[in-house]
Amino acid sequence: MNGIFPSRISFLWLLAAILAGYYASQRLPDYVTSFFTVSSLSVMQAANIDVAVDLSWHAPISSNINSLSATVNGTGTHGFIFDSSSLPEGIPYASSWVYLGTYNWCNMPHVRRAEYPTVNSSYVLEYVEVIHRHHKRTPYAANTFPVETYPWYCDDEALFYYGAPLPTHGANNHSANTYWSVYTSSANPLPPRGFNGTCQFPQITRGGLDDSWQHGHDLYGVYHDLLGFLPERYDPNLVSFRVTNNVITSQVAGMVTSGMFGGEAHQEFPLLIQPASIDSLEPGYTCPAAKHNFSAYGVGSSDAGWTSHLKAAADLYANLDTINGIPPTDAGFHMSFDHYFDNLSARLCHAKPLPCNASNPALCVTRAMADEVFRLGQYEYSYLYRDAGARTLEYSAGSYGIWVAELAQHLRRAMQATDDDSARTGDGTSSGIRYRHNVAHDGSISHVLSILQVERMVWPGMGSEVVFELYRRKVDHQYYIRVLWGGQVLKSSNPTLGVLDMLPVEILFAYLDGLVSRRAKKIPSMCNL
């Protein structure tokens, strides 16, 4: 059908299997390698195609990021930027940092027209799915210090929370545009924990809102202006947006949608959201087996691979605790560097000074201390999602397997699309959807990168983006997948995936199906549900 040549395809699968097997055989013997032949039903023909894929974990490359010595004894932040949403003059957006643009924690690189790697005209873009972290925000309340020495104001924005009748259902009454306005009462003797001021902790800041709008505008500049793929105006039959149950993703989505399709004032965009208890995007669903697996090697564990960096940073912890009034027994601040990282990076991203001691203003967190926190945070994420071995892949497959199964289903539906684009599919969208946009979190992006076994793992900064592009080759109607991470082609340590640039999509299907099965049917048993 559709010009497929089965003999040629079979030969390519066989060649891929031989090459993958040879590559794996050359790996160090302590890398456990197991191969599975996964039967992947091609949507383009009735027969099964046996695709040999390597489902085992493969180590990321060694670098200063995952080197304990370089992390503890080094200086700076590996050239990463933590000071502003804008890059310093002379720093290119797409850097020589292979397979990712210049790392800017405050506003990570994403797809935009100036750096977009175009595909030659023998391929047609058929489907795009974007997942990215929300943009910069105030820190979480739990990550603020008991006494913050200066306030944080958010009077330059408003967070709108209200319900409104839909005009499509005969609404006669209309809702006012109500928003929250944070204040403290002179009759309330209790001080808030952390920052005084007019912000929620967390909330997307004005700068984060502007970054969100620009992110959407840049995506539209590629997929509409450059490629002619997106419609000029928002069409719910072609485009969908999805958020998590955390309101900061909706704050971002409002700006992203405006940046993409906001030519009309007061335009309404439905944001898909799953029930909190089974949300696959955040993720919110329960997976006891994955949680147990993580607890054996990750945050809060006694695993030597995890605790080594915490012990090495004992002096840094002591200094930070003394300056900021954190008790050494506060587990939240001492099980990982997450809390300190969030607090200090949020200040710098918004041009706020590093904190000083409330009783001794001369005793302050130095930039060198903050840089060490940032190096340790990068080390932690590399360990938790890649360096800790096969456990990282098992953890992410269990925790995020439903979302990647949804992704595979969306790709298959795009390939199966019929003339009846209005046929309902059961997930609130139509079979004709050609662009899906997910606004998520750092953990969401980390799981995706872990499952794809990214060659070099980092802590996904604000706005971090992964894009899946499905192409059809004109000459034989075969389908190929390209994955962009930070606007550049993603490279995997797994030899089956390799450089994810025009990879036959059946290989990605076989890999994801092998991990979690179609429609995530393995997840209930994997999670011990």
C-alpha cells in the first residue's frame, strides 16, 4: 500500500539490528545489555514488522556535569547562564554545546526560526508534538528561607481565576475578569513564611509571562511562517493545548497561545487537563514500584552513589545554613540541593541580590557559593535520571510511561488520519489534530530525556523544550521521526535511537512499545497496581 517496498524495509531493519548488536557488544562488560524483538504493527500495511531494538540502559557521556570531582572542586557553572532571560552580548543562541543550544537556566533555548534545522523538500511534515517546562517563576514557598530580608512584588501582573458560562451553551450572564491581589492584614500578627510582598509562591513572574509569549511566537514563526504547517488562526480541530493540575502551567499557556494565535482580543482556548490522580503529563498517577525504585538510589536514600556529593558538600551546607537560618535537621533542604537551587536561581533570574543573614547583613551568600549549588544541582539531575544506571530508565518508564504511550498513539493516529478529521477519539480531540502543545514541569522533561536516554543530561531549565516531528517521505510514503531538544536534534546514548534525526518511526514505536507497550498496557503491572 502507498508505495511501500516490504523487501527494502525488511533489509533496513535487519541491517539496523546487526549494527545495534555490534555496537552493544563493544560496550564495557558491566553495561547490562538485553535485546528484544518487538513486533510493531505498521499502520501502513497489514503485516507485522519485526524490529530489533535495544531496550537496555546505556550510560551518558562523561563530562564536568556528571563528574563529582569537577562539581565539588570546580568553579563557575560549566558556562551555563543563570542571570537573565536574555543571553549576554556575543553569546550565540545555538552554541557549540553539542545537541543543545546555549544553556540558560532562566530561559532555555527552544525552536525558533533563526536556528531551526530545516529538512529537505523530499519530506512532508505531518505532525508535531511539543512538551516544555513552564517559564520562570517565583520560588516554591517550601524553598524560601524562614526570614527573607527583602520583599518580592508582583504588582506588574495579575493572576485571573474565575469561571464563565460558555456562549456555545446559551449563556445569558457574563463573568467579570477577576484576579487575585495578594495582601497582608495589619490585624494579622502572623508573618508569612519567606518573602513579604504581593506574589504567590510559586507564580509565573512578569518576565516569565513575557518569555512564554515569545516562546509561542517563536514556535508560530517556524511552524506557520517558515513551514506553513500551522493554520493562520487557531483551529481546535487542528491544534490542541494541554496543561497539568498545577496552575503555573495554565499561566504560561495563556501567554503561549496568545503568542501563537493571539491576533484577536479575548480569544478563548480550551486547555486539556487530566484528573489529578491519573495525570500523565505532570505526572500525577501513582506508581509504587517506580517510587520504591527511586527511593533505593535517589533523594533520601543511603545509596553511596547519591550520598557522596552530599557529604562532599558538607562545608557548603554549613555556610548556607548559617547565612539563611536553615536548621541542619531540615530534611527538605538537606536531602538534595533542590531547595537551595530553586531559591538562589529564582533571585538571579529576576536580578535580585543573593541573600544575606537577617542579623548580620555583612554575612551573605557569595556568587561562588551559588555557582557550587548550581553545579551540584546539575550533578544531581544527571545522576537521578541517567548516571545511576538501569534504575533510571526503569524509574522513568514507570513514572512517565503513560505519557510516552500517549505520544506514540498520537503519532500513529496522525499516520492513520482519514478524510473524516472530525471523528472523535476519546481524549477530547479529533483525529485531525496535527499539533499538540504540552506545558509541563522539569520532572516531566527529565523523564522524557531519561526515557530517550539523552547523551548528556542536564537539569531542564525554565522553558526547556522537546519537540517530536513526524515526517512522511514523498517518494515512498514512509514515516520518519525527528526529535529536537532545545531547538537542536537530540542525541541518545542508546544505539537503537542514536541521533534522532529522520529515524524510521517504527523504530521509535518498537522502543516505546517495548518499554511500556501500546496504550501503556504494561504500566499497571510495572507499577504494581
